[in-house]
Amino acid sequence: MKAAAAAIGLLCLSPLALATTVSMAAAGSAAARSAPCTPGGANVDASAVAKQVAAILGGQGGDSSIRVEGLELPAEQIPHAKTIVATGIALKVPERGQVVALATAIQESRLRNLNSGDRDSLGLFQQRPSQGWGTPEQIRDPVYASTKFYKGLLEVKGWQQMTITQAAQAVQRSGFPDAYARWEPLARALQQAIVKTLPNGGTGQAGQEAGTPSGGAGGCKPGEDGADWGAIPEGTVPAGYKIPADASPKARTAIDWAMHQLGTLYQWGGTCTAPRGPDPMGRCDCSSLMQQAYAKAGIQLTRTTYTQVKEGDAVPANALVPGDLLFTRGTAAVPEHVGMYIGAGLVINAPRTTKPVRIEKVGDWQILAVRRIPALSK
């Protein structure tokens, strides 16, 4: 995509060298063409990559004794790699596409969210505002940048039959089209290690629109459906809504905390531990929003929709109380989405990729199951 970025890759410069000026990178391009590196990554130690991924994403910090070419700054690089993989899963991009994206980002930025590059290139993929990739602010959002890359990839006819480097080049149009190939082994090792850290090993709970179940049993009929509220803009509280007076103290705490996350963007696989922070993986998906809201009330929920539907007691949808978990999409036994009833015919949830945490009317949901956690009623 950019000659300077490719030149840096071919010179095997450390990630710190990426912060140098464009003029320095351009000056080194001739040397890059005459002195290419030995194909690094061809003998990637996948177990070492897996150990670094597990340690960093598990909050233990990287192991300084582990050396992996291309991961010289793993504490910075691996979280960005996780965002790229999680975004791909949310968009239902197959594993091969995720590997293409990772190899591209390794070559373009060494998985660093750069604020400069060749000409006006920015971010993980060194995308250019002047070429229609988005505004500078958008491009430096890792989720936005990843989404734009994946959309570009999916528009390439026959990309799945191409080599990794051919597919990357079809999107990036680099001055050094062969530069991506050397990072394929590392990209594969990262993808395989990262998916193991995501909910259900990187399967399910990604990307369907609320209110459009993917099949299964018919919905339960709710009591109060919220129809009187009219349209509810994304990320807002309907005028006049208050947490019901009969909500238990713990339910009130959980609802209040969830409402403070309104407007924050959905992130599949996100922990919901810092929804307004700079790391996209600190944002919420549907089940982590429930998990963290309940945690604020002193109640521990499991992490995924598939397991949350087995917790507590089943109750009918016409007898909802504030704090109940509502499940939709998929089937009653294996639902794909969860939200929390907040009273007055309303449900709060993190809907899907590109959408913010929001309040919706219960009547717009096809409820497949309802679970009540007894500890929340106390």
C-alpha cells in the first residue's frame, strides 16, 4: 500500500524505527531493495506465540525471556491483534481472512496504531484519509480500521483462492506487493492463539441484528412490551424512564451500571471492563455487559450467552421483573444474544458490531428464554 512501510518491512527494522520520519524511510528504500532480510517468520515458534498471547491477554504481562520476531513489543502488539481477530469474527470473516488482516497489519505497522507514516498514512493498516479510507480519527480507531480492511477484502473476487500475500495486496495495493508473505506464519500463529482466548473459542454471538432470530422456537409473549415509548434513539434513555421503585437493590445497582454504558460501541469478545477506555477490547458485547453489570451488584455470572441461559431459574416472559435476563436469536436452548430487562417494557443490551449499547422495547424482541438469578432479587 505504501512504499515506505514496505521498505521498513524488508529492512527488518525494529518497531521503534517505525516512529522515524517519512524522509528517513524513503531514504532507506533503495537499500531495502538491495538487501532484503532472510524470510523471518518462516520458522515461527507457535508455542512461544501462544505463551505470549496467553500471558498478555490474561493480564500477566509478557514473558521477557520469550523472543518472537515481529513481536518485539508484544504488550502493545498483541492487544491490537486481538482486536483485528475479534472484529473479523464479528463480521463473520473466515479464519483465512483474519490471517490476511493480521499479516497486513504486521507488515504495515508492526501491529502498532501509528499516528504517521508514508504521506498521510495512519493506524494499524496505514490507511490514507486522502484515499477515502476515512477521517484520521476514524482510521486510528482499531475497530474502524479493521472493519474497513475486511470490507475491502470481502469485495475482492476470489480472495479465498488467493495466497495470503495476493489477498493482502489486492486490498492494500502496496509498492512492495511481496512484503506480506514473510508474516504469514506469525499471523497464523497469532490467530490460532487469540481465538482460544475469546468466548467459546471464537464461535457464536457475533453480528446478527436484534429482532431477527436465526430460527428455532417461537418467541415468548411479554407482558408489558414498551410500545408506548415510541422511537428510542440509540444510546439514550427514554424521556420519563426511571428504574422501577419495586426493583431490588441489587437489580437497581446492575441496571444503573449498565445504563452508564449507553452509547459505548459494541465489541465482540470485549470484556466490558473499560467501555469508555482507549482499548476496543475493553468495550462490551452482549454477555459481558450482563456479566459486568451483575458483578457490580456482587453477583458472578459466567461469560457467554450460551452459559448464562443455564443460570438461575426459568420464568415466563409475561412475568418479567427488573434485572431478568432475556435471550433471543438462535434457539431457546442455544440463544445467541442476551439483554437485561429494566422495567417499563424496556431492555438494555449491546446489540452488534458498529452499534452502541442501547435501550430497546421488549416488544421488538422475539424472546426465546428468560432467566432470573435469585441472588439479584434480594
